Amino acid sequence: MKALIVDGYVDEPAAFGVPPYISPYVRYLAGALVLHSVEVDYTTIDELRRRRDWSFVDGYDFLFVFAGVTVPGRYKGGTPISPEEIERIFSLSKRPLKVLSGPITRGYSSRGGSVAKRLAFEKADYVVTGDVEAFIFSYFRGDPKPEAKSDHELIDLVAPAGAVIVRKHPRFPYVICEMELSRGCERKTFCTFCTEPILHGRLRSRRVDAVIKELEALYREGCRAFRFGRAANILAYGSDFNGGKPSPQIIEELYSGARSVAPELEVLHTDNANPAYLVEHERECRQIVETMVKYNTPGDVFSFGIESFDERVLKRNNIQGSPEVFMKAIELVNEIGGRREGGIPKLLPGVNLVFGLPGEDEETFEKDFNYLKKILDTGLLLRRINIRRLLVFPGTPVYHYFQTHKFKLRGDLHEKWKERIRKEIDHEMLKRVFPAGTVFRKVVPEYREGKITFGRQLGSYPILVGIPGDYREPLDVVVVDHGERSLTAVPYPPSINKMTLEELTAIPGIGDALARRIILSRPFRKLEDLEKLLPASTFEFLKSLGIAL
């Protein structure tokens, strides 16, 4: 028997699955099939789009599509599947059993600032609203249950077996394996808009040894980049084994275990952390953050779900914390994680803001901006500021609120304040986090616009880097300039005798005329000869980049 998995990508509050990430869900799906002696093929929707002829999907016994976005963003590495594409895939599949699974079975919208709709996928034989690996086990027992849910015992069984599909990912080996630590949320009551509790309920942590066993299997398959995601709050991981309190010991076992079984890993990052939880349990969480900084790789991010700095909005939407608590958490992570390795901070906070929450008004956006400005003015660093519009998802309290109240999602206000934050906060913050002269190793090219190649390192929320020229393979670069959400860089180490016109003009202080003069004066036999051509400040800037002959 043969099965095809079409990865339509998933993006949840606690799980990434849009390339370069590969979600745990599709790996669990593959593992469940492998354990039932089914031969598994895997492709992504982007890879499928590159093929004109989709009729090959009819050559399998089983066809699985996994997809669902509950926190839509702007994606560079891939584009999530659309309902129309799902219908087309299933329409072409006469022979195989057709199974759709993932959050898309609960609701769909392609953008924030909208209300997700429940859709009927009539061409699917099974629409799995539970966990697809549990469905597979029930199917092969002869009693298919689309609503069946998995416990971690089942996940721990299928996860190592599913590692085999990572080599089939079109970006392999430049993929990040999202590792599930837990499901559900540790908060006593939940935020009104969050899909985590409706999809996964209350906190349930996986055993450390099971996570490490899965990571080891992925490492054997050639994966070198991992993110401890699939957790609403990594600081609470294992707290359900520890009387509800954070467990520095469990985090130590997790991170040291990862380093033990994957000694040559290149990326070890994480994602969500609850700033209010960090402050409430400061002593234990301080130990946890110190452990992470000890074992992680540079460029790591704590994604803080602050959502709003307006206390009215926080209270109205049941969001834990206050602006003062958020500031304290940001300070603590800067204190411990702000040290640099290879010129890049080890661990910095990121701020998530949601526009469109009930209770907000123009004053809300003013407060958000003022607190971000305060962070900047006090010298604290943020790795990134994520601003998104609310997606109203079926089953959440805010969804029911929108059914009974008139509340308009003001897209115009969102764009106005987003633009101001980008111009007045992000640009300066990027200059501080990644100053000119910062070296990025192994930037992976993703796409090209005009004469610029855009790429990113593997990692959690990696910064986009624009490099003059046409590059297809990973390369080392050095930062020369800053935008609002991206950097400009040139190959490292830069050689003054080899740099192109485009590379030279990308450097501040060198315009087209001076760049042409440099090229006509080459080759330089010593840097002192170059110094005679340039203003003193420009020459010193080039030296700070590590310029060579």
C-alpha cells in the first residue's frame, strides 16, 4: 500500500509548519502510516504547484492533505494551501482514500482582520477534526473515527517513525523541525481569541525522553535545525509533572539531552513564553532562561504574547499580565539572553501585538506605540515586533462575541499604526540588534527580486537579508545597512578587488560614481591605496566590515 501526504502547511499560536519549518503533525501522520506498513511519499503544496500535471495523485491507495492557519501571517518560505486547491486535488483522485485533516477542518480564512468560516469539503472521504494519527489507528482497526484524539503515548510511538519524510522535503537539508513539547495552555482561564485551548485544551507535557528520542531520529535522518515549539509557554513545560510549578530541572534535561544526541546541531531555538508567568515565577524562570542561553544557538527568540499594552483591552480579553509586568519580563530576558555569541544575541524577547480586539480604540494604539518607544529609549532590545490583525476563529469566545455584537475591525487604523511602528521603532531597533559589521553564517537564499537575492538563516523568526547578486547556495554575509524589517548585506569576507558594482553601491557612503572609480582603480595592492580614494568615515566603515583585498 502507498500513501501520498500533501503538506498544505499549518500555522497555529504554538506550531509553525510553513517552510522552512516542517510541522510535527505531518511527521506524526507519516509515522502512523509507516507503523501500518504503508509506503509514504511526501510533498508540499508549493512543490505541487510547480507541477502542471497533478494526475499522479491518483496513483496511490491513500491521499492525505494536512493544512490549517489560525494565525495568518505574511510568508516568505511558502504559501498555505487554499480550499480551491484542496478541492482540485481531491477531484483528480478517483482511486485513493481521500483524507483531509488539520485546523482547516475547523475554519478557514486567508488573512487577519476577518472571520474564519467553516467549510464543507465534500470531495473528501474523511474530514478529520481530531488528530490524524489517531484516525489512522482507528481506520486500520476497522472502526474509523475522524474525531479521535491522540494522547502523548500515541504521539511518542509515531513521532520517531515519521522522521523518514524529512528527506523528501523540497528544502532538505535546509529545514527546521518543529518539536512538540506540550499541548494546551497552563493558564487557569484563556484569552478570548486564542485557538490553542479549543484545539488542544489544558496543558499536557510530553516526557523529556520521548522528545529526545524523536529529535535523535530526526538527527539521524540529517536534520540539523530544531525548534522547541508546539508549546503555548515553554517556561511551563513540565509544570504539570511538578505540581503546577515551573521545573528548571526538566528544562535542563531537555536541553542537555538535545545537545547529547545531536552534538553537531546548527540551530536550537524556541518560541512562545508567557511574560506574566515569567514574572510570577521569577526565581525558577530565571534558572530556566539561564539554561536555555547555556545550550541554545544565537539568534533565539522568546515570543511574548503581550497582544496589547492597553489594560482595558487586556482585561476585556482575559489576557494575563500588565504593561509593568511585560516591561519587567523584557528586562529580565535582556539581562540574561542579551549577551552575544559571534556578534549575535543569544536570546531576546519578541513582542506580539494583535489589532482588532474588543475594547480597543485609537488610544489603544497610542499606548502600544508609547510602550514600544519606552523599550527603545531605555536601551532594551527586541528581536522582532509582530503586528497582526485579529482572525476570529470558530469556537473562540471572541467568535461568539462577534455573533452577538457589532464590532468593526478597523483595517485603516491597523495600517496607520503599523507603519508608524515600522518607521520609528523597528528601523532603529534593527540597527541595535544587528549593527553594521554583524556576520551571518549560512544564509539560505529563498527568492530573487531584480538584482537582489533575499535569504534567511535557519532559526526562529530569522531576519530577512537582501544580498546584491544572484545566489543559489547558502553563504556567509556581513551587514552593511538596515531597513525596517530586513537587512542589506554583502558576501563575507568582502574583497575590495572582487566586489561588484551592486555590492559597492549597497554600502552607505559609496554611491554609483565612487563605486565606478573604485572598480577602475583596481587591483589594490594594499588597503592604504584604497584609503586615498575614500572619505575617512567611509574607509573606517569598510574596515569595520572586515574588508580585505
